[in-house]
Amino acid sequence: MKLAILLILLSGCASVETVSTAKETFAVCRGLDLVTTKVALNMGFTEGNPVASSLLKHGWLPLIGFNVFLIWLAFSHWDNFGDTEKKVVNFASCFPPLWNGSQIAHELY
């Protein structure tokens, strides 16, 4: 529930169309994925993403660095993407924290 409220606040007064194609949405969702992953792991869940799981074996810094790299990569190419590509990239970025949040909520409630 808290994650849903946070995502609603993320959109602010902007339209859904603007949020779905904004590069800031990508960055926020990558950050939310890190936060929800940390919460889920603290609750005893296991990381399902093999890349993230491999990076976490070396601590949080490699995973954070990888996400910073992904944000840099997306931002550096964002203007070359069409609206459809931007929406797909943002959906792919926002789905993991939504999934994590649903699993956390299911465990809590």
C-alpha cells in the first residue's frame, strides 16, 4: 500500500502519458527496486533476478553501481528513443519494485 501511494505521489500533477515517457520515471523505479529488494531480503525473501543475485554476493555497492550505470545508459540514449520504447523501458524498470511491493504487502497483510 505504501508503495502504491509513493508511486501515485511520483506522478504529482503530471499526466500518466508524461510519467510513462519520462526518463526520471526510469531512475525513480530503479531506486524503488533497490529499496524494495532490501526490504524483501530483510524479511527473508531471496533475490529472483540472477544478475542482482550475483552482484549481491559481493555486497550492495556492486548492485547500486550497476543501477547507476543503467540509469546513466538510459539517460544518455533517452532522446533517441521513441515514445513506445520509453514506455517499454519504464514498464520494465517499474515492474520489479511493484512486484516486490506486492510480495512484501502479501507477507505483511
